[in-house]
Amino acid sequence: MKRSKQFLSTIMAIAFISVFISCKRNAKKDAEKDKPTQELAVKTVNPVILFENEYAKVVKVSLAPGESQPTHEGESRVIYALTDYSIDWEEQGEKLGIKNWKKGDVHFHDAGTHAAKNNGSTLAQWLVFSKKNVDLPECGENTVENDVISVSPNFAQTLFENKDFKMTHVNLSVGESIPMHSGINRIIYSLTDYSLKYESDKEGKLNKTFNSGEIHWHEACRHALENNGDTEAEFLVVSYK
């Protein structure tokens, strides 16, 4: 009888230890399973500076699902969406809910503090064109009213305009040209690879080649373009007023 009790006690002890080890293993697995989600939720990503001079700055923001931008200060700026995305938006310390944007969408923000978190399941990627609080170079006789839209409305479309910015989308087919027109202080962002025959009252006649994602700055001038390559020339013109 005594041996039976000892045997039963041993069996019960073994069973208890087995259950304890099993629970500990499951808890460890659950912790490991949850760990990447926790790390992803707190991961912050800083934007990449693509261009900066004394007048303007362009950054590219790329947030994977769950990633966020830390709260930071921003100048007056225009946003161009490079992908479809959904974010949780915070401005001046106030949570403003979910914002959804489609590739090619454009919107404006006044200067101030803000933060964003990708609450979607795909990459959120956008460009930020900022204007610094300094005087721009004089434009002389060049005006935004006499820009590419005024001479070639078939090749250009205004995406956004206010007192600080004008963003224009240009798509010039192979062999097509845009006659001489005004350009004020502006940034060009290439959406495709392309080649142009370029002429301006400041640079003369040049052949230029650009790659997708390339950025350059122009001060005010009069200029003309011809697509002398074998692909469509697609680019953004962000004019600073």
C-alpha cells in the first residue's frame, strides 16, 4: 500500500512538472510571437533628404506597415503621394484620425508640428516639398501666369496652387516640344527616365538626360523643351512664389 502511494505521488509530481514546463514553453512562444509586433509599433523612421538649398527642401518619407514618423516641425509644404496609403495623422499635438491618399494625390500643410503612423498593410511613401522662410530670388518679367500651362495645356496639368506653391504635372511625348515660356523659381522632380533638348535665356541650348527620382532647381528664366529621347518625359514642376 505504501509503495502504491509513493508511486502515485511520483506520477503526480511528474505530471505537474510536465504541465509547468509546457506552460512556460507556450508563454515563451507567445512572447516571441508578440515581440516583432511590439517592436514594429514603436519603430520610428526619419525622412530622407533628397534636395536642399537656402530656399527649399525636398524629403522622401517611406513607412512600412506599423512604422511611424516622430513628432517634428515642418515648414509650409506640399505633399505628393508616391503610393496609395493610409496613416494616423497628428498635427499640433492633436490626433486628427485616419487620412487616406492615392498615388498622385497632392495636398498642402501650413508650418507646424506633426506626426504620422502607417496604419495600413502596404508601404506608405510620399514627397514633401517645403518652402523656407526666406526671400526668393527676383523673377523679373517671368510670372507663374505665363508658365508651361499657358503655352502647352495639352502636355501639362495643374495639380495644386496656392499663394506659396504651384505644382504642375508635365507629360511630354517623344518628339513633342513646348515653346518658350516663363519659369519662376522652381524644383523639377523626374517621374520617369527621359532626355530633352533644352533652351533657356540663361543656359543657352543644351541636351539633358534625367533619371526617375532625380531633382534639380531652377531660378527664374525663359525656356523651351523638346523630347528628343525614346521615352515619354514625365516630371513635376513645383514653383515657389
